[in-house]
Amino acid sequence: MNPFNPRKLALSKWTACAPVNKEKHFLVTQLICDEVGVPLQVELQAVYSGRAERLDWRELRDDKRWRMGWK
């Protein structure tokens, strides 16, 4: 499990353990929160292609799919 503070995810770097379409390195470009300020989703942008996708921030805790930093 990757331990981190979800409120400090903005502009953090992530590496996918199983790259697809040469997309291995990602940057968190946006943290989507509810009206109270509780984080709900993150927007990840692939460094190689620039493609963006949204996913639940809790998925980044799965160390079988994601690693913190660019490796």
C-alpha cells in the first residue's frame, strides 16, 4: 500500500506498474473534491502522450498497479 496524504496529490508523479501504449509515467494535474473539500478523484496526465484520465484517488494506493515517483 502506498501511504500518502490525499490532499497533497496535486502535481505528484506516478509510475504505472503495467504500462499500456507506452504510457508509464503520469502526473496528477487536478484533484477533484466535493463541496466540503474531501478528495474524490484525481486527473492523471500521461507524460508521453498527454492523454488525461480520471480515477478514484484510492486506486493510487494499490502498489501492484502504481508506484510513487518516476522509476
